[in-house]
Amino acid sequence: MFLGDAVDGWPQSPECVEELRQVENLVYLLGNHDVWAIDWLACGEKPPMWLSQGGRATIDAYQRDEWVGKQAGHLEFLRQARHY
């Protein structure tokens, strides 16, 4: 069980999501930072609250070359998380 916010404003957010995707039978509970990341990955929204709480680091991390092609898979993973 993971209690959400894997994309909590760290430059390692994509690596964290990638690691979680490998966990069998994972129960992932959606956190508020995950919701903000979904909004950004899906349609480019950048809520000011998220940006002020580390969202810029997450965005910068996902814009690195090695993660650009994997954003859709991470978006789908986060969309499948359970709501608390």
C-alpha cells in the first residue's frame, strides 16, 4: 500500500513513479500532489498551490529527455490510483 504523493515536488518524481509501477498488487491511494500532477500531465494545468509546494521540480523532472516519452504511462498509472 502506498499512501500517495509520489510526485511530491522532488526531482526524482518520475523515478519514484517508475519504481511503484513495478510493485505487484500495489494499492495506491491518490494524494493531492498526484491530482495536481495528473492535471498537468493531462492538460498542462499548473495550479499555483502545486507550484508553490514543489510542483515546479516535478515538472522540470518530467521534462528531462529520458522521461518525455514515458509521461503517458505515468499519467495512466496515477489515474488508476484509488481515491481516499
